[in-house]
Amino acid sequence: MEIEGRIIQILPLQEGVSANGNWKKQEYVLETNAQYPKKVCFGIFVGATSREDRIATSNIQLGEELKVYIDIDSREYQGRWYTSVSAWKVERLQAIAQADPSQGGFAAPFPPADPFSGNDGGNSSDDLPF
């Protein structure tokens, strides 16, 4: 799943030690850009077996507009259910708009070639308009 919105809060870093080694978890609160905005708290978890520190590489800052790819998981413990929202990929919306020409801002460098009208995209040596 994915959600888009603005980071409105960064919660304190949580750290601990498990049987596998050290771990840490950073949680963020994102507010969606919908007509009726929702707030979603999601976390990034880094375990002892992780090859990279995804918290550091994500470098999420307060006020940033993001697209966050998430997994939602619920589990039962002593008769109560607990739900976690974990991010596995984070993209900055500004970076997406710059990379995607359909978002605007980029024009085609040459008109497309049309073999039926004689328009070859401006690559002809014949400059006559007809």
C-alpha cells in the first residue's frame, strides 16, 4: 500500500537489544492531503541483521511531502490486538514530480515524426513549409 502526505511529527527514536542484537525504530506522523485529512503513524525498523540503516538513508524531515510505501500488520497478544504500520520505501513527492514528465515541467525536445505528412520531427534538410 502507499500513502501520500506531509510529515507533521517525528517521534523519539526507540532502541533496544534482542537475541539477534541491537535494533532501533523511528516513528513519524504523516497527515494525508485528502479533503478530510487523516493522520497515520508509521515506523521504520532497523534490526541487527539489516544491511543498511534505512532510518538514516530515508533522512525524513519535518514538513516534507512524501509518498510512503507501507505494510500493515496486526497481531494478538494476551487477548488484545495491536496494529503496526511499517514503511519499506519512502519517496519525496518533489523528486517524483521532477522525474516524471507527466507531472509537468518538461517539454519534448522535438515534435514527433509523422511519416504521412512529411514532418520528420524537424530533421529534414528541406525547410519549405509545404
